[in-house]
Amino acid sequence: MLVLSRKKDEKIIIGDNITIMVVDIQGDKVRLGIDAPREVTVHREEVYQAIQKKQHEPEHANS
């Protein structure tokens, strides 16, 4: 894992087409802005895990 320090309004560039910017810092919360192509999905971890769980549920479990 790469660990970087950034201040407000500083950016991280991933590859040629993904930019992450520190938009705001308040206490222990950091707001990030993510600029990525439409074909790249971006989710908070808990949302991603819920999607994965739903996709792996057996079909008959919903009946």
C-alpha cells in the first residue's frame, strides 16, 4: 500500500485518467473529490461490499 500525505486542494494522479483531490478537512474527516472516466466505478467500501454481497446471493433466496 502506498501512503501519501496531502493538504487541502492537493491532488493524487492515478494512471493517465484518474485524479483524487483533497476537497476539505474537518477534524478527523477528509472529503475527497474523484475525477475518473464513466467506465471506472467508484464506491465507498461499504457500498462496494453490499453490491458484492447482493451479486453473490443465490437466485432462489429472493423467492
